[in-house]
Amino acid sequence: MSDFDLRRPNALSFFRLFFASLVIISHSPELIDGNSNREVLKNIFGTLTSGQVAVYGFFFISGFLVLDSAMRSSIYAFVSRRVLRIVPGFVVAYLISITLVFWLGGGDFDELSPSQWAAKLSKMALLLNPAQVGSAFAGSHAPDVNGSLWTIAYEFRCYVLVAIVVFCLGRATLIFSIMSMSLAIILVSSISQGVYFRYDLGNFEPIGNVDDAVRFTMIFSIGALFQLLKENVRRSNRVALLCCILLIGGMCSERLAPLAVGVFGGYLVLYLAFLNENSVLNSINRRNDISYGVYLYAWPIQKLLIMYVPAITPTQLTILTLPIAVCAGFLSWHLVEKRAIHMRLPILRTA
């Protein structure tokens, strides 16, 4: 059995929760005054914030897990699992953001016409747009009522990509398709982060911002590639040490940082997640996966705390946000996500 076989006890669920918490820590200074340079990793390396690294970590783990799910499922089972896992939680968070959070943030519901509200809801249904409503949190830095939702659409597009590769191109070509796709995306991403980074690649709505789509799909594909090659990848102390060194070096370059996080950081995540089969970390967030809800609700919680406690410091904001976001994630899991997941089970048993 591979060192990184998912049948082994592992801490990947813990790392999802850890990354969600890291996003909170990263956002705290920037949401207060718009200055991201006080953020720890940004201050050290001058390239990525810890929040960006955390989101890349989400995409890497997702690629590693989702491809495994696709290879063991029918297309109906795979699509239903992915839709019911990601969409209900997103929709509820979106609705809460543009209603309750908007109202608490001082928003004026009359500023948008019924047709404009309908347009926002239609975008929500397609996961195309984060919750942006003008008058809430007026005058604050990053006034969106929920500025974390925008990444969800990119993850869902990665699920669609996996479905196309696995179920349309066929399992026989799976390894070659993923490998070539990954290498091509890595190449394009490296270029877009380098000489041509200064040019705006623009937005193409089906895939979103081109540069963001390239980077997120690259990280996701690297995770998928690790899944495909897991029989040939070993958990090694020497390799982990080398990856640490290369990751630190890569983080010093704006061009190479996302790629370094995907390859070297990705290996380190797997190394640590599968390090000890008896670790207490293996049980954290495993049965009740609150990480998605923590990520979905952390931003509006932070925005409201900043609004109602104007003198709050980044450290205080983080300390207050974490337990509230955990509670929100717990409620999201038990009231929305878990119930949505179970909705598919009777259908799948007869499929």
C-alpha cells in the first residue's frame, strides 16, 4: 500500500480546518486598514500571504481527494457528490451574506432594483459571483459582504475538469491527460507570474479571471498528479527536508511562489498528514467537517467585528473570529452540508 493511500489514517481533514483558520489570521490585518504587509508571510517573503498559501493548500488537497473519488465512482455518483457537497453550503452562505450581513453592515436594500437582485441570485446559482452589494460596510477596506466566496467557483470548475478527464476522455488516458494538462498549466502559470505578469489577462466569465483560473487549476492539478503517482512517491525525511528548502527559496520569487507551494508545499502537506497513523490530528475535523463553513463565514464575521468594534487590533480580531467561525462552521455542517450530502444516498443505492 502506498505511503499516501487514503485507506491509511491521515490528517488531511485537520489540514483543511487549519488552512481555513490560516485564512482568518491572514485577513485580520488587511481587513482592518488594507495593509497586507503586516501579514507574517507577506512581511517575510514579500510574495504570498499566508491566506493565499492556505487557499492553494485547499486546492491541492481537493485535487488529491477529488480525483480519487472520481476514479472510484460512476459519473452520476461523482457529480452528485460534488454538487451536493459544495453548492448548498455556498448558496446558504451567499443568501445570509446579501441579507443578514448586508443589513447588519448598514446596507440599504432599496439601492438595488428587483431585476438587479434577481441578477445577483442567478449569478449565485451558477457560482459566478461573490456576494457584492454596494452600500454595506461603506468606507471600509474591502467592503464586500463576503469576499471569500469568489474562490468557490474556481474549485467547482476544477471538479468539472476532473469529470471531463475521467469520464469523457476515458480511464485509459487518465494519467497522460492529467500529466500533460498539469505540465501545460504549470508552464502557462509560470509565464503569467513572470514577464507577462504586468498585463491583465482579463476575465472570461465561464472560467473567471484567467490568471486566477490558471493558478488555481495548476495547484489542483498538482494535487491530482500526486494522487495518480502516489505509488511512486514515498514519504521520506530527506525529501521533506529538501522540499522545505526549495519551498523557502521558491517563496522568495513572485514568479515561482505558487508553483513552489503546489509542488514542495503539497508534498509537505502529504508528508505531515500521513506521518503518524496514531496521531490525534487524524480525528480532528474528520467526522464533522466544519472547515468549509469556517471558510464561508469567517469574512462576514470579521467585517462585522471591525464595524462594531472600531478599535479592534488584528490579534484581537483573530482571537474573536476563530471561535465564532468554528460555531458557524458547526451549524453549517449540521444544518446544511451534512443534510445535503445525505440527500443523495437513497438515489445512489439504486443507481
